[in-house]
Amino acid sequence: MRFWRLLLPAVALVTVFPCTAQAVGLLVPDDVKLPPLAMVNHKVTVSIDEQVAITTVEQTFRNHTDRNLEATYVFPVPRGASVDKVSMWVDGKEQEGEVLDAKKAQQVYTDIVRRTQDPALLEYLGNGLMRLRVFPIPPRGDQKVKFSFKSISPKDGNLVEYVYPLKTDGKSTSTLEEFSIKISLSSRHPIHSIYSPTHAITTRRSGDHKATVEFERNQALLDKDFQLFYGFGDQDVGLTPLMYKPIAAEDGYFMFLVSPPVEASMKRVPRDLVLVLDVSSSMSDLKMSQAKKALKYCLGQLQPEDRFGLIKFSTGVTPFRDQLVSASKDYLEAAVKWVDGLKQQGGTAILPALEEALAMRTEDASRPFTVVFFTDGQPTVDETDPDKIVKKVSGKNTANTRIFTFGVGDDVNAAMLDQLAEATRAVSTYVRPAEDIETKVASLYGKISNPVLTGLRLTVSESIRLHEMYPPRLPDLFQGSQLVVLGRYTGHGPGTVRLTGMVGNEKKEFVYQVQFPERTTSDTGRDFVEPLWARRKVGFLLDQIRVNGEKKELVDEVVLLAKRYGIATPYTSYLVVPDTVVPVVPPRPPVGPGPRPEPFPRPEPFPVPFPVPLAGRERIAPAIAPGADGRAMRVEDFAKQLAGKDGNALPSNRGVVTDRQVREAIERLTTEKDAATRARLLEEVRRLAEQKQTLDEANNRFKGDKAGYQTGRLGVDLATASNQLRNQERVSLTANRLVQGRNVLEVGGVWIDEAYRAELQSVTIKAQSDAYFKILDRHPEMKDVYRLGNSVVWITPSGTALVIDPTAGREQIADEEIDALFARK
């Protein structure tokens, strides 16, 4: 039950006193005793034509009180927007909003922060603000607001960025019902790359010049701004660069989005395909039925100019025909009948089956040759050593055939299948016992059915050097796909990037002029590039450990990156909270006169209504760490307790759950009434608990025999997790944050600067006090620190610990004291 004891204390604050401020915009009642109204749904429609964006926002808020309310609606003006007029409909009547400039808006932002005790809106300091009076809001009723505005999306070279503001603090909220955003793109130049680092978008193309981008989710977490990039150009293959270099003296980070055109000017190249199926006795009737459907699906996608082969293997190897045959109607009908007649029997001869497939390749280098290999077991016939199989297949694959591997079920050697695919610039896919083989195959085949360029290679002019690039070997580029490449660069200034590849046996080269900046500012919106690069590198390092075993230098590098960027790995399995109890920050006092309330009492134990994989069913109470007088512990005292005698605020063998969505799920689970929603949240928590168990088990098995972590359920789990890291394309909020170039870690609801030591001098400031806002006024950059929350320990330039505490601390501070705090040593 250790996972649950560690997980729940870290979310105790939000389970006891959930955040009430909803996503941007806010409908703030005039009654200061009431929080902003809950948001029911949030729909955004955007049309972007040559950078000009027309954004229409429709939001519905719910009045949970029994009386009419009067309120003010506020909405931050997005970065880069130019708003002339805002129209809104309230109760069927059109009303005109007031647009405040950044200076006037700052007072409104800070007033709302004071009222809600929620520093999320400090994100938008320096932005304008749209404001409108709304009355009446009926009791127990909903109020819909709808408005639109125009803005100019900023353009950098051939890259356009669109940002829609959402709540961005750590205590993310969600809509009660739907959140959706739909963006229509139009450009006179062909649109190449479309990418969101923040949301899992769906993209539909209607030619090279138009596209539609959508994101829709029920009860969506509104935890980060929606960010969209799209690149355009006139080349057949587009390359869109996103650069990030926060420190001039260090190497920078790059992301290249490589995209083929929708209306492909390159002629489709006929291809050769060999499908290899394991029919050993371990294949169940259900798996065999699904596999047959998958093979027939692939056969049905072939074009008349293609050629194909079929191979079944168990103890022996049997081909449909001894050589490739044309994808004619007669051969395809015969192949389908052959597949229908397949039956399970015998052992698993993996190496002979792969050798037979490779031998079918002809001397015609103009035709891409692909093998799709299905197996549900480990080698038991002929060569049984996985390492030797990989080595022998690589030795025979002199023509660089792509081998896409499918592991069916959990009884496979995942490390071997990964290596077979990775060595040939292909991918490995795993079909778990509850999944459908045909669905997985159809998804992959749709992506690889039409290669545009093979054998890709990126080079750059001599003034710039690219290194630590992931993926290290670029996969093929397929029609309708987008290749995301991350890496680091040395040098700065203009550079010539060349992308080379093969179309059949013809070499193609594409040349791009790219500016590699000496330094990027913090407001460029490209800060996601660095953590995505780190995740891909960790995935690559873990692959090396899975294949070759532990080596100290690899483990040390994984731990270093995982702690800095909040990545869950077998060595930092959620970087856990201390086993000791942790504090719950008391709730905010009401605004206005009256006595300060006592801290919340200890909550009732929270029942977990399903067997947790680690130990079983128990009742668990979120932890509260009282001080000597029974009150909640002060932030500074808690930080000192963590620092311990060795002065290390981040215990090397401990950590914090890195996925903030875990906390959201548990927070909402404690109060959710709807049965269907509870079931979904329970499933999410169960999945994360099982993931935690997998990582802990891997940590133990890595020190033993390789078969213990390369095969079976654990082997497939690790392969899947590593594949997600190696191909990660979107950022996620974690309990580690880089703030102004420094790492901070959340423990028990308190954000602590990694440089903190117990012996440091400190100054404690009460959150939302005059002193708090005075510091912000004199040092606006502190908004990045404040946005972490109301419980923060931050090391100022003078080396003094600035402690932000929600219930204690100074409320006044002199200018000279602030100057002393921010005077560099």
C-alpha cells in the first residue's frame, strides 16, 4: 500500500480545500464572500487566415446559490492580440465590453488574486483585459456569455503561433461538462507542419492550403494555455524549426517538424510487402482470428502495382509462394483463402522466419521493401538467444529492409522486438491481451502505407553543430504523417539545413535556411522544447539499459534528467514524498471583518473502493502534519524538516508523484457524485498505480538477469513506457518545474527551490499581503514564482530564502529590504 500512502499526502491540500477559481475567463460575483462561478462548458471557435485570427468564445457559468447575482466577467487578452471591440450577449441582449490596457488591467488582476487567494491570473500580468458587467444571474441557473475578437497571430519566419489563454497554475481546474476548441487554418502558401505542444489535437486537411484543428473533451482539465504552431512554405517537404536557448553560454535546443505536402507532387512508388505470422500452438483462437483479419486488412490495402509475400511459421516455416507475387485480383483472392486456412501448431522459429522474409527481397532497389512480423511468443526452435537473433538478422539485412514488429500478448521478448524494429528505422507495436490486433495493425498500416522519403538524413552547415538528436536514426517519412525531431545545437547564427532521402532509388535533397539564435527570451513560448528533448533522451537511455543492462554512467544520467524534469522512471519512480506526514495548508480566511477560522479538522478516511494492485483494499486518510499546538505546520518549518541534517531538501531516495493529473483525479474522486465519472477517475488512478508498480519492479529486476525485465508482462510494460518517452510530443505538468532557470519541487503542496538549505537565512511573507504585492510590483518577474501557489520557498539573488506562507508571515516590507533580498551576491 506504499504507493497510496505516498500519493495521498501530496494531494491532501486540494482534497480538503479544493480550488474554486475556474478557468479563464472568470465570472466574479460582487459578493466578496462568493468565489468565481463554476464553469459548465467552454467552446472556442477560431478562424485564422494569413495570421489574422477571429476568435469566438462561448462559456456557460452556473450560479449555485438561491439568489440573483451580479457579477463582473473578465477575460485576459491573449498574448499578441489587438482587440478593438468586444461584443457579448447576456440574456439575449448584446452588450459591449470594456477593454483595459495592461496598466489598468494589472490592478484588476491583483484584486482578483487577493479575493480568490489564487495566483493563477498573475500569469497574465502585462496583458490587457476585457471586462463586462453581468446582471442578473438567476438562482440555481446558468449564464451564457459569448463574444468574439480579432487578433494578429505572431509570425517568426515561416512559423505562426496562436495561443488561447487558460488557467495555468498548479491547481488546475476542469469544466463541469465540455471544453472544445476548433481552429480553421487558411494560407496562400502550402501549410506544412501543424503542432500543439499542449493538447492532443486532431487535424483534418482539405488540401495544402486549408486545415481544421480540433480538441474536444468532457470535463477537461484546464491546466495550461492552448498553444498551436503551424508552418508554411513552398517546398515539397516542409521543415519548421522551433528553437529554444535560455542561456547564451550553453548549447541550445531545437525541434524540427518535417512534413510532406497533402497534395503529394511526388509520384507514389510501388512497394513490396511481406507479412509474417506466428501460428505456434500458443496462439489462442481469439488471437488467431484477429491476426487473420489483420493480414487480410493489409492485403486489401495493396495496389495493383505492388508485390507481396506471406509466411507462416511455428516449428517450421511455410511461405504462401516461394517469391513475391503481384497484388493482382487472382493472387489476392488466393492469399485470403490461404490465410483463412491457417491453424495453430508447434513451436516458435523466429530466426528462420525472418531469414525467409529477407530472402524474398529482389535486386530492384527502386521498390521499398517492408516486413511486418507478428509473434506471440519467445524463440523456442533453432536459435533461441535473442541477442544472437538480432545480430544475425542485422547481418543479413544488408539492403536495410524495414521490419515492423507486432508483439501479441505478454509472452514475448520485448527488447528483441524493439531492437529488430529500431535497427531498421521501423517501429515496434504491442497488442495487450484485451486489445484487438486488427485495430492496431490498421492504425500502423495507415501511417506506413505510402512512403514519401526513405533513408532520411539531416545535416547542417559548418558554423552549427547538431548533437544528441532524437530519434538518433530518422524513420521514413510517410504521406499524411509528421516527423518530430528534437536535439541540441552548438553555435549560433544563420545555418543551412539539408534533408536528404530516397524516393525509390532516386536521391532527393531539400535545403532550408534556419536561424539558430544565440539566446531566446522567456516570452517566446518555446520553453516546451527542452523538457520534451529530456524525455526523449531518457527514453533512449532506458532502452540502452533494457538491452545491455545497468551501467553506472547511464543510471546517473537518467536520475539527473528525471529529477530535473520530473520524469517517472524505474530509478525515480515518481520521485516520492517523504514517508513522514506532511502539512496541509489551512484554507484561506474569508474576506472582510470577523475572526480568523481555525484550521480544517482532520478529514474522514477516504475509502478506496477497489483492490489497489500493490496491497489490496484499505481505508486511507490524507495526512495532516500538526505542529506542537495542533495547528498545521508553517511552510518554513516544513521545508527545514525536509532539508534534514544533511541539508538536502530533495532526498535522493525519495520524490514526489510527477504527474499532476493523478492529483486531479484523486481530488475529484473525493467529491465526485456522478457514478460514471467516478468510474473513469477510478480507472485512471488504477492505471497510474499499476504504472508505479511496474517502475518499482523494474528497478529491482534491472539488477538481475536480463530475461527478468526483457520478457513477459514487465518487458512489454517497459517497452511501452520507453516508447512513449522516446516519441513524446506534448508537455505535461509535473511536480518539478523550471522557474527562471532553477528547479523547484513540490512536496506536500509546498514548492521548494532545490537550492534551499535549512541553515539559510529566511524572510517569511504572507501570501496576498501588501508585502507580497509590493515585491511583485518592484520585481514583476516574481510572477513566475508566485504562480506556483501560495506555499513557496524560493532562494532570492542575495541567497536568502523567501518563504511565501498562506497563513503566517510579514504583511509589510520596506523598499530597502526588498532591494537587499534581490541584490546579487
